[in-house]
Amino acid sequence: MQLVGIDSADIKLDEKGQPVVGSDGDFELISGEKCFRQDLKNEILTEQAELFYEDEDEDDSYGFGLLEFKNETYSEFLALEVERRIKEKLKKREEVDPSSISTALSRVTDGTIKIRIHFRLKKTDEEYDAEISEGRVEVVKE
């Protein structure tokens, strides 16, 4: 599996995950930190081994695979398992400082679970937050 890094470029995707077409008819491109955030968002939304062309399993596969926790009742065990999964997935990214990864789960009033992730990049000490709730992911740079 090849993960997108800070120095990568890719096709820009809209909020629905569709390629953005520029005024010239070609796909728009993004690079750098925006590309990194877009790829992280896509990996969070992807189930493990969902990509047909990938042959990796479990933690080595692309995708966080968080849907399996969707209907679970909040518990300490659930929080620990989600935290373990997120840390293992983020540790694969060379830019991320593994010691900076933290997660927090909270139950929303409608019974769903909201997950917050915080981490720092090794080289630049830039900090990022990701919030995951009900099939929606937002990754922001602090």
C-alpha cells in the first residue's frame, strides 16, 4: 500500500468523494498538506481491505474500518479497541509522530459515537485534529 504524504499530489475530490473538474475540463489537483488531509479523510472513511486492488490484511490494509463499531454500545473496551485501531493505522504514516496520537470517544445525544483524533507531524510539529461522526470526517490543521 502506498500512502499519500505531505509531498504528494493527487486529484482533488469534492465533499461526496467525486473528482473536481476545473474550468479547462481537466481534473483539479491538490498537493502538500491539503493532499495529506484529503488522503487521511479517505482512509478514515474506507473499510479495511475494501479496495479491490489491495492484497494487504488487517492493520496493513488501507482503511480504518470503523464501520464495524457503528452500532456498538459505548464501553471502555470499545474505546480501547477503537484507540488501538486508529493508532495502528496512523503509525503507518511516516510523517506522524506515534507518541503524539490521542483519541477520545464520546456518546452523542442520539446514541451515536463521536471520535476525535489528535496527532502531530514529526518534522514540522504541526498538529492535526480529525473528527469522525456518523459517516462524516473532518481533518483540520491546528
